[in-house]
Amino acid sequence: MDRKQRLIIDELEDLLDRERTMLRSGAVQELSRLADQKVRLMKGLSAAAEQSSLTRLREKAARNARMLDAAGKGIRSVANRISALRAGPQTFTTYAANGARATVGSKSGKVERRA
């Protein structure tokens, strides 16, 4: 493997490690900065690169992809929870001890005021 390929592999490996650090620290908004650089480095990889180096890069990229997926699921979960909280209390129907149907929660969404 020539010197240029070794430098590209080292840079890409460092970039994947930085990406992992960002994901672990929750700095997902900063990840977009790395995307162009990652694409540029990957385009520079040659098929003649050492198989062990390519395997190591593939494993790191797969690990980061799993972390990105988990971060995305977490963000969607938070967004859904915030939406539910903004929508206010939900109603549901249940049965009382005497067997009669009872609605729990507010249907109107209005606040009841008592003196």
C-alpha cells in the first residue's frame, strides 16, 4: 500500500473516531460538518488498500451507523413525547366498580374552574 493510501486510511479512521465521540457526547448537530470530508476520503480509497485496514474501517463505520440510528430513534421519541404533552391530557374509557362505563380525562380540553 502506498503512502497516499495509508494517509487516507489514517484520516478516515480518525474521522470515524471523532464521529463516534460526537455521537457519544450527544453533539449530533455537529455531525453534518464531517459528512463532506468523509465522502471525500472514501472516494480516495483504493481497492488496493490492505484488507485488514478496510475491514477495520468497515467495522467502525457500521458501529457509527448503529449509533446514528439509535440517536435518530431517540430524537423521534422525544419529539413524539413533546407532541403528546402539547396535545394535553387524553381521555380513555374504563369501567367503574359497579360495571358502568366511565370516561377518564377531559374531552373538551378546557380547564374546569371551581370557586
